[in-house]
Amino acid sequence: MALNLDQLATFVNVADLGSFTAAADKEGLTQPAVSLQVKGLEQRLGVRLIERVGRRAQPTAAGLDLLTHARRLLQESAAAEEAMMPYRDGASGRVRIGSGGTASIHLLPRAIAAARTSMPGLEITVRIGDADDVLRDLEANSLDIAVVALPAPGRNFEIEPFYEEELLAVAPAGSLIPDGGPDAAFMRDRTLLLYEGGNTRRAIDAWLAPPDMRIRPAMEFGSIEAIKELVAVGLGWSILPGLALKRDRAGLVTTSSLQPKLTRRLGMVLRRDKHLTRGLREMIKCLREFKV
């Protein structure tokens, strides 16, 4: 059985004040209650801790040795309570977010900034990976929330779509683009530089070709920013999320809607049994309010 902190505190007060009565006054207890606290601690440890010398109550040799440890334990207990106060008052907390590369660069920073403005003490960490890895970490509860391109399969997940964006054809500056935007046949004839893996790539492959035709791009990359740079220097065309193209490329690339249009939805994913702390609720609110 662990040591009782209330008994330790009473023992320290008796030792410091030299009186059961004075310790009782300090703690707002009766003198018999203080005596019972000290007696209970002595029984727990199997040693005598306080002895009377004249009219004073003084620690025994064992009591003197215990005092050092008792003070340290009480200080650590007080520090632990103090550390919890911001969480209890809702002024602090931690949110662990998992996300793909595009959202982590172009969407999350603004949502995180808004959440931190509302809760300056909120600690936010972001783990970047493909959707499958992020969802596995969410299932294992090593993440609190995931922001991924949908769908997000999993019976234990609560899913809330919150942002829809268009996927655009991206070409080197000056490229000729058909009126109304390129169709799938036109894009298949280009040198394609595509993002590897994930729901976005699956959606692009489905748009480019029927299920019985396999798309073989000239190059595949795990970085959308790298693809943008390669398109800019004329090495090929790509299909990229609109969020990734909001930053001005200084005329180095040309963008266009596809024909027919292709979109994707980003969603917030949480475990169904996830406890919604104030910090997590604030992060969800800021994601819902995200506007380009």
C-alpha cells in the first residue's frame, strides 16, 4: 500500500511545530485526528516517528530520516497538482495531428495558428505520412485526429468531411491547354509526373483510365512540392490538389480544370471513443472554419 500524503503532511507539521495541537490548528483538524494520522503512518511503516521530550513532540531518529523524503514527496505532489491546473482550467493541453503532405503545408498552419490564438498554452504536434499510415496510428491512439483525403475506412472511426477542393492539371508555362480543360485521353498522352500512393492518387488513376488500363507515369514522387518544381522546368505535366497551387509560381506553371472536373474531399477522422478535450474541440472548430 502506498504512503498516504495526508498522513505525511500531518507528520511534517507535527515535527516542524513540535506540537500535535499546533498541527491540528494549522490543518483545521482536532488534536485526536492529528494523533490518528501520525499513528496510522507509524503503523504503515512499522516504526515510531514522534516522541515527546518534555512538552514538545519531536521526531525520532527514524522520523528525522523520513522528514527528508516526506518533504520531497509533498513538494512533488504540489508540483504535480500545479502542472494539472492549466488542464483543469482548460488553458492548456496537447493535440497530436496526423496528415498528408498537402494539408500539412497549405491547410494546417492556418488552422493551428487560429487554435493557438484561442488557446496559447495548447501544444500541437503534426505527424506527416500517407493516409494508410496516419489512420493506423490513429487506430493505435498515438494520434488524436487525422486530416486526410477521404475515404477513410475503419469501423472505429468518426469521419467529418470539412473541405472540398478541385484537382487541377498543371503544365509548364506556355503549354497549350484545350478549351474547357484537358480530358483523360489528352492527359494520358502527356509525360506525367504523379504523386505516389494514397487516396488522391487512386482518384487520379480512376479519372485517367478505366479499371482495365494501368497508368504508368514517367515519374512518381512522394512530394507534391517536388512535382511542382519539375513541372516548372518543363519535365512534364501533373494533376495536383488546388491547395498546393494557391501559392503563386511566378508564371512558371499553367493550371487548368480537368474535363470533367475532378475533386477530392478532406476529412477529420477521430476514434469513436475519443475523449474530446478542450484543445481537441478547439482544433476541430478551427478546421471546420477553414476557408481558402
